[in-house]
Amino acid sequence: MNRFAVAFSTAVARVTGSALGPYQSAVVRIGFSATWLLFLLRELPHRQELYGPDGPWSRDLAEQLIAGNGAFTALLWSDGQVWFESVYALAVLSSVLLLLGWRTRTMSVLFMVGVLSLQNRSIFMGDGGDNVLHLMCVYLVFTRCGRVWSLDARRARRESEARARGERVVDRVGPALWIVLGLTLIAVTGLGRLEGDPFIPVLLWTVWLGLGLWWTIGQLAQTDQPRILLGVIADIVHNGALFVIMAEACLIYATAGWYKIQGSRWQDGTAVYYPLHLDYFSPWPALADALTASAVMVLLVTYGTVAVQVAFPFTLFNRRVKNVLLAAMITEHAVIAVVLGLPFFSLAMIAADAVFLPTSFLRRLGGWAARTRERLTARLAARRRGRTPVPEPRAPESAEEAHVGFTA
């Protein structure tokens, strides 16, 4: 009984005392924002046909669908071309800033607005990865995904150093951004544009009021207790959202695997053969023919896919087996991106898988990125001086120095 009490108190202390998985949440943030950004940039010439007011999925059809399911989309607030271009530009800009980790909480909300606005406007334009992105953009709002590998982390470090030197730190950008977005939210709510499913309006108002409360207490509180309380609440929300992201990824693989088991083509080991020979999923016909030339290879890949997807949720209790299957799934999605021509579906799934990556691996990755950045900086500086760089950059002495260097 005492052991149980100690274990329970330790678990509660971990959940309430810190934001777990800072590196994993940062990779998820970077992965999904990069996936959406690359998609928007690739479809920039085709944006009118996909989501524009005069696209094949007309405004009338979109309004009928939204009236039935109550989904949120800002694109139906106006049928003008300027409004469409503004929303599309907002989606691109918020993706870039979330990728860089600038004002992460605010950008995660704007990122969610951009994703939902475009996807709910034309729901038939996705390839499966859009469903994952649709869910994850909401979960990201609740996470503290800018603790490492972000401009926010760099700003927090510099502010801490300034306070240690006795300097006064004044943040003018945050309050200005909060006021502008607050006035926008008040205007949109007053015009009745947030009718329908109440979840999004409640979420927008909660985040906006929460950010205002966070700044006010940070400026006016005479003791540390209010700030500590808000930090505990933020950590609990973050840890809960991270758990939901992990559960969602497991659910995706488990349901996909169990539904595959029920299919006759998956049972006889030939399922992988057919999509590789569909014109829509064959960007490299010669490669598809080479991969399906061996019946044994097709059989192994078919059964292996089902086995990995069904087994993965059960391997989370064994770190080594989990890492092996995780590497197999990431490799599988990379192959799908090339062979089947589904890069954004694969990127979205890899970004979801990243929540399970081990912290030690991510720290090494951050150290490698920091050293690579230092080399590039040294070479560029040497070119400007007209000579070759001399010394090799030193390796970071700690994990904290590695992730700060990565974002500097």
C-alpha cells in the first residue's frame, strides 16, 4: 500500500511539476506546421480550384454542408477574392511562425484557424493526412510546444539573463498582439460569425482570456504563488494534450491494422500489389513493377504492415521493441511518400509518430543541428572575409546548450 501511495504521489508530482516531453512536443509542432506549409506552397498555383470562392466545390455546396455538420471555416464569412487570399496568406504565415516557434501559443491558435478554415471549406481535397492534421492542429493549442527549439525559448533565455543582470524586461509585442486579436475576436463574435459548433468559439475565447490573465499576473503579482499556480495548470493541460496525441496515434494504427485483418486481400497477402498498379498512385511505374516483381516480397510487406500496425500500441511498454517498430513505421511512410506519391500523408503520419521518439535521440539530433549551423555560420563568415574557416566548432556541452544553439 505504501509503495502504491509513493508511486501515485510521484506520478502526480511529475504530471503537475513540469511539462513532459518538451522535445517530442517541439518535433510534433515542427512536423505538422512544416507539412501544412509545404502543402500550401505546393498548391499555391491551384488554390482557387481547391478552396477558392469559384472552385468546383461551390460556396452553396459548402454552406449546405456546414449547415449540417456545424464545422468551423472562416472562408464562408465572405465570398470575396480579397478575403480568400487573406485567409490563405494567414494560413501560410501562421505555419511559418509556428514552425519557428514565435509566440507559439498564439500562432498555434491561428494555425488551427487556418487549417480548419481551408479543410472544412472543401472537405474532399485531402488524402488521409488531412484528417490527422485536422485533429492535431486542435491538440497543439493545448500544448507548451515552444519550450525548446523555438524563438520563444531563445527569448525566454535572453530575458532570464537580462533579469539576472538586474535589467528590466518589458514585452511590448505580446500585449499588442493580444489587443489586436482580441478586438478581432470581439468583432467576429459581435457579427455572429462564430455560430454553429460552440467548441471553437469557446476555445478561442478561453485561450485569449488565459493569455491576458497570464500576462497580468506576471506583471502585477507580488509573490510567486499565482505564477506557480498558472504554471501547474498549464503543465497539466500540456501533459493531458500530449497523452491525447499519443492515444490518437495509437488509435489510428490499431484501427487501421484491425480493419486490414478483416480484408480478404490482406489475408491472402496480395493487398500491397494493387495500389502500386493504380495510375493515380503510380508516379514511378518502373519502381512499382520492380517492387512487386517478387510474390514473396509482396507477401512479406503485406503481412509485415498489418503486424506492425496491430502490435505497435502494445509495444509502448517495452522501449526497445517500441523504437524498432517506430523506425519501421517511419521507414514505411517514407516509402509510401515516394512509391505511392503521397508525401503530405506520409509527413503527417511521421509527425504524429515523432511523439514517441526517445528524448536521447532528439537531444543528439539537436546537438547535430547546432553543430551544422555553427559550421555554416563559420563558412559564411569566412567567405565574407575572403578566407577559409579555421577551427571546427566545438560540440555543445549540454542538452540545453544544444537546443538553444539550434534555435539561435
